Amino acid sequence: MDREYTYLNCLAELGVGGAHPGGFKLTQEILSAEHIGKKTTVLDAGCGTGQTAAYIAQQYGCQVTGLDHHQLMVEKARKRIRSLGLPIQIVHGNTEALPFADSQFDLVLSESVIVFTDMPKTVQEFRRVLKPGGCLIAIEMVLEQPVSPQKLAHIKDFYGVSRILTEEQWVQLFQEAGFPSIHSEKYDLQFGVQNVPDFSLSEDVDVKYFEMLEHHMIMFESTKEILGFRVFRCKTV
């Protein structure tokens, strides 16, 4: 696949918000169960176009920082935040080397981000920037059942990821990063269902990106029994 036409570039050019498993509705449901107050410091890691970061600031009135590695996503997030007049800092940075001090955040939210990175580095960085008693909430795809090497290679190639982990492998990854308390939850949602995406289109979007989005939907239908997702709550002490 031409490296220019990647899944992440597709999301950026189309400005897709809520593209993660479960979509924005799941995000709202998850956050409603957390104890978020005005003094809570939140990092939306891989914030995309800023949909979730804006919601958290508006809903809870707390201090929110958004970070994304994709420059176009950062630009679109900053535009959203300016239009809403919200006091949110949007940072261009890498989850594998976060530009933040140790123990800076009470909550790190990562919505289908870790799988696209060097996973051990990213999880270790999330652990580093969390305060004692802080929490990482990660929504990530999981491999639900064995699949042929050819099929798995096709999925990884399309999404541009190096590995797709089982639930047990995810738990091990979080444990190795130093999280002493890990809770995994499977929601009664299909991968991507109940997700009404929020779009912020670039000008003159290449038609190939629309074709990629269609390919993604076809992929979703053909892998529903193979790919699922979990919400991981990883606590520090």
C-alpha cells in the first residue's frame, strides 16, 4: 500500500471523530462512571479532531490537555477548540515520548491509539505521567479468536499496525508497564456500531480516502467475529 494512503491519514483528511470501537457514545458512557471533578487533570492522548477533549471540558469543567502525533489532526483539534472558546491545550507530540512531567495527570484517556504505536513505550509513558492513584482508560481492539496468518497480515497491513493483541496479551502489557490494578470490560456493542462519526473534512479530499473508508466498513463486516474490543481501566497506586 502506498504509504501516503494510510488508515490514519484517511481519518485525518476526513477529520473523523469517534472512529474508535464503540464510538463517541461509548466514550460518554465510560466517562460517566468516573469521578471527574473540576480539579481533575485529564490527558486525551491521540485526541484526533478534539471531539472528546471538548466534551470533557464542557461536561466536567476540568483541566484537559489533548495530544496527537498527526499534524493535521492537531490543526483540526485546535480549530474546534478555538471555535468553542474552551481552555484546552492541544499539543503536537508522540505518545512514545510524552512532552509532560512525571505524575502530571489524574486520568489518561486513550481511544484506539496504543495499537498504532510502539505499544510498550506508549503504555510506559502513560504510566509515567499519571499521578499516584491515577487511571488510564484505554479502548483497544482485541483478537477474539485464532485467524489465519494471511487474514491477520491483511488486517494489520490495512490498519498499519504491527500486532493485534488478545485480551490476555493486553493485560500482560499493562502489567509489565507497572500498573498493579487492571480491569478489562467487554461491552455489549459491536465493533464500531452505534458510532455516528463527526467529520471535519479537509479541502479537496482525495477520492482514495473515501474509498479507504468504504474498505474499512467492508473490513468491519468481514472481521466481526475476529476483532472485538475491550475497555481497560489501569490504576496506579
